[in-house]
Amino acid sequence: MSIPFRSVRTFALSALSIAALAGCTSDKAPPPATASRTVAAEEGVAGGTIVDTVRVSATVAAKDTVNRRITLLGADGKKTTFKAGPEIVNFPQIKVGDRVNATLTQELVVFVRPQGSAPGAAAATAVAVAPKGAKPGVMMADTVEVTATLLSMDMVVRTATLRFEDGTTRTVKVRPDVDMTNYGPGDTVVIRMTEALAILVDKP
């Protein structure tokens, strides 16, 4: 089965705020964001993995040490100001002209558990910051797992109808190579989303 990749949370924006990285007045604008996607699936088996990676750079244009605020200049010429949280122990090291590099990775994994497995949901969050004295930076990872029950399948149009734990239902397309006779009502579909954000400040 294939389910469109969607972000479970606006994780990246909040993480950027925590990282306290901000706008700029640098003469040279940073390069534009780059994005890539990889898709992997075992032939004949429902589910698969989609990984999206986005890399963004910005330049520190201004810094307010008293209020722990930083302004970043993006590749589009726009400036954005963020407040650095207490997690950024190396905030004093950040200087105007520094380059901020952020990499956001989003992974979606979908697979089917054998019939009879109990549906459930799980979530986990992890935060790691650069040690004191090292380059300012932060890495955050967030995983959310949601399950749905397979209600029915249409072998002709190759669709499957799922019911999620909140009672909502959704009909999704099934890949042409999947042997639908291997699955049936009552099977559990697991959707696991992981988002990881890494931010590093480089000196010019």
C-alpha cells in the first residue's frame, strides 16, 4: 500500500527556534535549499519507506546578546529573527557572518502486522546539543507511530480501506505489484514517522 508522505508535526520550525539561529547582514547570500527523496519497497509486499531530506543554509546577519536573539538571512534575501533557548549553551560563540546549516530528514515507514496484533500508538523525542566549547548546534529527533485496521479491499480497483484509532477511515491505493490475497480484514497497518533535524553553525 502507498500512503502520501506528510509531516506529523511542524517539528522543524520549532526546532529552529530552539536552536536560536537568526537573520543577517552578510554581503554574500547563502545557497538555496536542496531537497532529495528516496523510495524503497520490497516487491510484492505491502508498505515501504520514503525518506525526504532538505538542506538549508542561512547567514547570521545580526545578534542581540542581551535578549538572546539572532537574525538569519536566507537565500531568498529574507531575514528571520529567532530566540535562542537555554539549550544552546554555546550561544556566545555565534557571530555575525557565521553560516547556519540545517538538515531536516523525514522518514515514513509503512508495513502490515500479522492479523491479531493489538493496535497501538507510540511516540518518542530526543534532543542532543553540542557540548560546551564546541561549535554551536543542536540535533533533534521525533518518532510517532500510528496504527490502523484494514477494513476491506477492492481487488478490481486495487484499493484498501483503513480505520484509524480515532474512528476515521481512509481509502488508499495498493501498488500494482502487491499480492493482495496475502492480506485481509483485521490486519494491522503500521505508519511510523521519524523526523530528525540537525543544525550546525560554521565559522566563515
